[in-house]
Amino acid sequence: MFGARTAARKLLGRRAFATVGDAPLQKKVEMCNWEKGHYINYAKMSENLSVVRSRLNRPLNFAEKVLYSHLDDPHGQEIERGKSYLRLRPDRVACQDATAQMAILQFMSAGMPSVATPTTVHCDHLIEAQVGGERDLARAQDINKEVYDFLATSCAKYNIGFWRPGSGIIHQIILENYAFPGALMIGTDSHTPNAGGLGMAAIGVGGADAVDVMANLPWELKAPKVIGVRLTGELSGWTSPKDIILKVAGILTVKGGTGAIIEYHGPGVKTLSCTGMGTICNMGAEIGATTSIFPFNDRMYDYLVATKRKAIGDFAREYAAELKEDEGAEYDDLIELNLSELEPHINGPFTPDLATPISKFKDAVAANKWPSELKVGLIGSCTNSSYEDMSRAASIAQDALDHGIKAQAVFTVTPGSEQIRATIERDGQLKTLEDFGGMVLANACGPCIGQWDRKDVKKGEPNSIISSYNRNFTGRNDANPATHAFVTSPDLVVALTLAGTLNFNPLTDKLKDKDGKEFMLQPPTGDGLPSRGYDPGRDTYQAPPEDRASVSVAVSPSSDRLQILEPFQAWDGKDALDMPILIKAQGKTTTDHISMAGPWLKYRGHLDNISNNMLIGAINSANGEANKVKNFTTGEFNAVPATARDYKKKGIQWVVIGDWNYGEGSSREHAALEPRHLGGLAIITRSFARIHETNLKKQGMLPLTFTNPEDYDKIQPDDKVDLMCTELGVGKPMTMKVHPKSGEPFTVQLSHTFNEGQIEWFKNGSALNTMAKKNSQ
């Protein structure tokens, strides 16, 4: 299965590649219905591809086609998967409200009057789930007024489309309005790949990357490898698209997709809905993939028509030969899945790659002593809130109601967008889910990202919840480290919420109706698209005004939520000697551990304030505790941020030692900004998650890895280290000299992935400093 076709085949003779005639591609088709003058440029993409084809002389997979068709210099670009740094020109930029604050604050430093690339901002992260959608939204608008005013005015000032609070989750809005086949987009959220369901290479990045593209600079990406997932057969019964990615996550693990694009293909693809493909791509972030993508097909065309973008669908059909893999295209690895044999899966707890088929789940609950009583079931989120998802969930709820029974656990419903909410309200699914016992939350991220004011259990109390979300790291949903969070399809969430226990398997087990008679739930059914079309609901979009010169951006000097950025200091050109280790982090250290979300989201626009959460969730190898490290200058134990601030005040630079896949999870650049702000120089780990490594480079930090991963074990938390920064060069190792508290000093070799341009970022103090330096010359 995995790794079955890794060897490249030699081309036999001359191969004729599919090409697209020029004339049909010269049409002027708008990228979306909300903006004027931004056209889909299939002609340019085709031209770039023909250049690359003449150079490589081999079949291309679809992921390569999308990337190479967006090269800044297709003639001169070095192209080797897994090695070359591609300079790309994305079609769009998308930001959610928590990350947009810092992205826009950085863009303001560039001194440009307007973004150079179509950009949107989406208000979805700052709405806390508490008592229900309308009241939660009103409360958020009151609490976050200052931030929303800043975003609304800055978007108006810099020609950015603004989706107000209540619009929905960024990824759902992108799929409904902006994604199109063959496009390249970057977004400041790790689940940006959701748009792969419409054949778009949509890649999660940090805010500094977004600023580059907004400022008309090429975007740099290490050429990903491509892992193929070939689908055969057809889903049926209780199995859903979510089960495909749950299974793949179990195969690849949370780091198995790092540095790779996951490309789905094969005859099974045509059996999936467009939104189902979006679900699969969305959760590809959980395996560390750069992005995930499906080839253009009729299901995508149907979705484009349903969302009033028929012209785009027709245009994509003109370019269809390049919107799929070439015959004979090779993958760096291949997974084969027969959908007809796939079981429903439940993944977790505490990690999204612990995959268990439903037939074995009851035994796993018992063997691992997971709390079997189900406290809460949650459906929706950016991953699973499509019309199809809600229809299937409602069909199960209706089956239960017809038998006179309702949810036995707390049940919440999060519509992914105002359009979905309005449509399922019109068509009755919303009422069915409410009658079943559901609380309808705001069209926002809510509990999926920790924006959940949960009251039914106390912190530290072991309990189980199950959701159709994407991510289930410790404490992520409710800030309770004892909560066992499981991830599955909306179908199984509803079924298990009805039973009130993790020990229920709807494929084999019976329930009792209101009269005590046994019955089995019918497999879920639901339409992929609404037969009466989508209801757009309330108008929540703010277009930039015609006259932008008179717009004033709202930032109060006394604000505790917004802070104008000061440039970081440039490197002093010297080696760094006698530095303390702020913390040696042990085990999984995600961006949630490095810069928590939840209540900290409100400080995303204020670097100094949010830095008070830096690494407070990381486990200190010295004592097995979180947020308790020793200050070598005082001998006292204190919080990680407080210790870092004390070092900074004393002019002492410091480093962090980390474990495998350091920085996995959300794309949040604050996890890189905070260590830089508090005086850190380097993060030294066994390995990095892709986005976090890039974010650190952008902020002028040194993300370094142990050339020999076992050297991690040789370092003690109270050691001092020297970093030979003057050795930094492309492809060259760096030396670290370790001074143990007792014993002889020894050296460790460190590796890095810096290229020439990124080394300039380090020398100048940050990528933004480098940009400002060039603009001033």
C-alpha cells in the first residue's frame, strides 16, 4: 500500500502531452462575484506549464501543474521536488480575524496604498460559544468592537474585502465564493487547504508570508513532494468522506505529510461531493501536509453552478486537460484505498492520527480506560458543515425523533457559513437538529479552536466529547487537559450523542424507542446540494469603498489589544556565546503549547500582551511540568514568559530545545513572533512542522535541527550553549558548543534549511526589515 510506487519510471520514447488551445483561454472570467477586474488567467498558467514541460520532459501530477503554472520565473526556476525553493505568484490571499490583525499591522509597515493581490479578511475566530448563536454574536461584537473596527477600517483603506462577524468560517466562505480549479491561494490559517475540494492549491501560511504576497513579492515555498492517494470503489451506508482522511491520518501520522502535497485521484474521486472533497483536504493539515488537492471533475462543476459561478465552471472545462494529473505521472509515495471496503473511523483522543475503525472502537475504549460516557457531541466547523453534512446528520436525528427519543448528551451545531445556516433553516434540517436537542451556535469557529465557555464539567475532570472537527490536541476545545476529545464524521457524532456513550456502534447495535422497543438506526441520507439552491441569508460582506484615501485606520495608542509594531533588531554579526536554555521542551509541542488560543485570541493584535502566553503549555523536561522553568540568574523557578522577560531585560539571549515535529498545528505566527519579541535567538529541535519553521525564519530567528536527532538527549536544561552564527550558509551545518553544568564541553552539529534570501532575513532582523530596506533603497 504505502510506498508501493516510489521508483520513477523511465520514459519510453517521446511522449505527447495534453495541451490546451490558446483561444478559449483568452476569455475574461472574473475570479469571483464580489470583485471586479480580477480575472482567471488560465492563458498565463498554460503558458507557464508549456515552458516547464519543455524543461522537465516528463508527465506532471496535478499538484505540480498548479504550482508550476504559478511560477514567477518558469524559464529560470530550479525545479526539484523536496529540494528547490519555488518562487510563486498566488492568485489570492485570505486571512481570518485572529491572524489578520498582525498581518495587516505588518503590511502597514510596508507603506503601500493598496494590496497588490486580491485579499479578504474573515471574522470567525473571536466569537465565543456560550449560550447560542445570536446572543454569542452580539456579545462578541461588543467585546471585540475595537478589533473589528480596526479590521473594517484597514480593509477599507487597503482595498481588502471584509466579511463581518456572523458571515461564517473563512474556509467555508472561500469554498462558496473564491476557490476555483487550478488556482493557488495562501491563507493565514492552517486549514486553508479546505479549498482543495474545488481543485485549488490552498496553502496555510503565517502572516508574514501573506504580507509578502499582499505587497507584490513572490512567495517562496520549498517544492513539495507529492503523495498520491488513489481512490477506488464507492462509499456507502455509514461511511463518509471524513472517514477517508481519518484513515489516511492513521496511515501517515501527524508528521507523515510534512513537506508534501497529498493528491487524491482515481475512479473513486468521481463518487464524492465537492464539499466532501473539501472535508478531506481540510483535515490534511492534521498530517502536516503542505496542502491537499483533488482534480477538477463534474462534482466541482455542479458546486460552482450551485454557488452562482457557472461561468467559472464553464471556463474550467475549457482548461480541464490541465486540471488533472498527466497520464503516467509519478508520485513520491502512493496509498491505495478501496472506498467500498472502508469502515467508519473515530480518531483520538489527544491526537488526530490515532485512527480506530468503528468495529474496534468499543474494545479500544475499554482497553485504554477512556471515559465511556459521552458528555458532548459537536457537529459543524470548517471541516464538516456542508449542506450534505447537515442533511445526513438531520436524517439520523429525524429517525431518532420518529422513535420518540432525543440526544442523551449535550449537542451543538455550528453552521459553517451564513449561507449554510439560512439554507438549512429554510429546508428544515436546522429545526430537526434543534428538536433533537441541538444548540445552534454562531457561524464561527467556536469550540473547534477553544472558543467555548464550557460549563458542564470542571477543569481536570476526565470526560469524553466527540466532534466532527479536525483537531483534538490536549485541552484544545475546552482548555481542560482531562477532556478526551474524539474526531469523526457528523453521522457518528449524532449517533453516539443519541446513545450517550462511546460504546455504541450504529452499524451493529440497537437502541430502544420511547416504548422500550428495540430498533436500529437507518444509515444516513442527504443531498450533496440543495435542490432549491442556496439561500444567501443576511448580507455580511463589506466591499472596499471607491474613495479609500480618506479612510482612517482605527488604532488607539492606549489599546491593550492592538499595538503598532516596532522593527526587530538586526543581527550583530557575531557568534552567540554562553546562552541559557529557556526550556527544553519534552514530547509534543504544538503551536497551541507555544501560543495558546482560547482566551488569548483577544491579544492577537498586541504582541507584547500576547507574549505572556509564550510556551506556557510546553512540558519542561527538567521537572515534567508546564510553565515552570528555572531562571539561571536568580536560581528561582518562574513562568516561561516571565523568565524570558527577565533575561531580555538583562540583555541575555536564549534558546529553546524542542522534540519531534515542533510547532505542529495551527499556522499562527505568534508562536514565532513571541520568542523573537522576548529575546530568543534560536529554536533547536529534532524536527519542525513546515509552517512554524518558515514563520521563525520570517521573524529573524534560527530554526535549527539536530543533525543527529539523538543529540537532543545529550542536552540538559541547565546547560549553556554557544551558537556559531557566523557559520550560517546555504547547505552548511552550524556548530553548537554545549557547556554542561558539570563535565567537559562538547560540540553538536546542527542542520537548517535556509536559502540565500532567508539568510538575509536573519541578518536584517526579519523578512519585514528586509522588505523595508529594499523599499528604501
